[in-house]
Amino acid sequence: MEDRHCSVPELIKTSSDSYTSLLGVFDGHGGDICADFVSQHIHNEIGAEIQRESTNKPIKQVISDPTVLANAFHNTDEAFKQSISNPNKSEGEKLLMDKSGSTGCVSLINVENNVTTITCANAGDSRCVIFDATLIPMSSDHKPFKTKEKQRIQGKNQHYE
């Protein structure tokens, strides 16, 4: 099984009735090394981004900013690439030969003064939905046949098959 998750009930706590929780699900592809890494590290990157951005802004505003989660996803990706290019001796050849990847979806649940706000982000085809009598999509898959995703991939001089 290559799927992983993380749950941090109080990623950020500003008072007894104000906190931000993190939930994440990661679908490993081609092995479990990447999904393992992401599930163990993304909360640190998200927390660091929130702390960096919240010096002059309220937490609720910070977690609603899509660049916060996007930056945390990119930072986690870079940290993973760094970890597999410089493995410690105990991980050795397994990491150097690793070709795994992961899709993922995270949700930040912010509670302030009994008001709950949910912010979601995803990478790949992992998605978040809420069901409350009807299905409410909270994220959109990154599929290469979608125009916006195709343009993003081609804009990075990449290709897909």
C-alpha cells in the first residue's frame, strides 16, 4: 500500500478557542518513499509558511492565501528531491534508485471565535470534497488534458504522455 496521511490537530494555536488543524492524504505512485516523506514533512513546511506570512497579517487571511499552500507544496518537493539526492547511509541505494512520486490533498481547518474556515490544496489527481446533502468540490484535479494544466506543463518545457 502506497497511500499515506497526516493529521495535525493544532498546527497553529493562537488562543484556547482559535486554532488551525491540518489534514492530508497522499497517494503514492511507483513506490511509497515519496508519500512517506511528504506525510512526515509537509506539515512543517505549511507551518513555516504560515508563520512567515502571519507576522503582519491575521492567520485567517494567511491560510486563505493560495500561495501559502503552493509554496509549502513546492518546498516539500524540493526537500524530497534533496533527500533522495543526498541519502544517508542507512537509506543508501534504495533512495538513489527511487522513482516514486505522490499526489496529495491537504486541508487547513481554521477555527476562530466559533467560525470555521476550510482551505484546500492539491497536487495531481487527489481531490477534496465535502458532502452536506450535496457534493461540494473543494479542489480540482491536475489532469494533463485540462487546458490550464497542459499550458502549465508546456510552459515549463515539460511534456506528458
